[in-house]
Amino acid sequence: MSDSSLKLSDVKGLRLLKGFQLMILLGCFFIGLIIVSVAAIGINSLPGINERTALLLSAGLQCVIAFMLPAWAAGKFTTKNSFKWLRMRSVPSVKAFVGVIIVYLIALPALNQIISWNEAITFPESMKGLEAALRSSENAAKGMSEKILASMGLWQMLAAVGVVGVLTGIAEEMFFRGGLQNILTMPRRHTLAVWGAAIIFSAVHFQFFGFVPRVLMGVFFGYLLVWTGSLWVPIFAHALNNSIVVVSYYMFGNSDFPDIESLGVSHSDEFPVAAAASAVATAVFLWRFRHYFFFSSSTPHH
């Protein structure tokens, strides 16, 4: 009887602790967004600053203030070593990074096809107003990205990789996987936390017509953390994806040469052979080789 009471008490205490962690994470996030919004106004008013530079500076501030600091603060509330709580003290094996690159290469056609399908979703006639509003929001977000990526020189491309690729990868993984997924995870129960964090991660981008592929990427990032026990692996995967998009836009954005985002995408009247083969290959690889590439002796085998 006493053992059961103790276990119940432990569970309640853990949930209470996680509730406070979530309050700190989200509270600091919303405060950070307000600070960044005010700072962005100041950045845009700086004399001689161009629009691309202003957007990159604002994006960098958002990464640090709205994502990285809240994740660090939530960890600091729990332990003196916030980076250990965020799983940033664990050094992964080189095999884990190699595994990420392999998965990225074989999964790309399937992911591109899913992106194409998601972008092509149409609503029934009775919901056309909602569809128009969602597409307007989507186009606004794409417009900002295009202002950063359009007509880049080498140094502008490197700056975009630094902010859009590396810094965003670090910041969003600290917040969504190191912070949010960590808070949502109960002992030996990872699935709901991985999917919950991935869905919130996608929803926060406010891009409905990219919602599904972003959820799937978030799930992959989440399981990378579960399997490896190190946040640096999903950070690498996230930064790799974002950086390749930037470099692809730099290389092919202003030409008729097909870019990496069109690889494997079939026309509407064709069976997506490349995407289907890619999806099967990815599933087989993760099923057969995930233990070899992503599991270490210190991480439990889920």
C-alpha cells in the first residue's frame, strides 16, 4: 500500500514539476516574441540597413531570445546544468551523423512528393474563404523567405546558412526537442511526446500547406533524440535540411535547372514511383540499421 502511494506521489510530483517547466518555457517564449517584435522595429529603422540584412538580424534575434533562452531557462529551473537537461552534453558518435545524411538522401524524393501533395490540397467550396486566408498567410511567409534567399551572392548565402540553417536548427531543436519534448515525456513513454512536440513544432510555423511534411520531419528529429540521447543529432539533421535548401536556392533559384526540392516529384497523372521507392527504402533502412547508426550503449532500445 505504501509503495503504491509512493509511486502515485512520485507521478504527481513529476507532473507538477513538468507543469512548471512548461509554464517557464512557454512564458519565456511569448515574452521573447514581444521583445523580438519591438527589436525588429528598431532594426528596420537603422540607417543604411537593407531588407535582407534586417530580416536575417531579426531571425537571429528570434532564434536566441524566443527559442534558445526559454529552453535554457526551463532547464535551469530543473537542474543547475541546463545543457545536460537539454541533452546537449552528450557527444554522439560519428555514425549517427552519417546515418542522418543517408536517411536524408534516400528520403528526399518521398519528402518532396509529400510536400507537393500538401501544397496542392484544396478545400470544399464552402471553405474557400478559409483556404484563401491560409494561402495568404503561407504566401506571406514564403515572401519573407524569398527576400532572404533571392539573388544571393556568396557571402549572403553563407550568412543565410548561418542563420536560417545552423542557428535556426540549434534554436528550434533546443526549444521543441530539448525543451518541449523533454517536458512532455513521461518515463518509458516517448511516442506521445515525440508526436506532440512535432505537431506543435509544425503548427507554430503557421504554414498549413507545409504542415504534414514538417510534422514528419519533427517526428524524425524527435526519435533521433530518443535513440541517440544527444540533441546534437537532431540539430545536425535540422540544420542540414535548412542549409541544403538555402544552398539549392543559391545554386538553382534563378535558373531553369531543376532544384533539389523537385527531385522525385511526379506529375498529377503519374504514379509516384520515385517517392514510393524512397519511402520503402527509408522505412527499411530505419528498421534494419537504426540500431547500428543511432543507438549507443547508454540509450535504451525503444
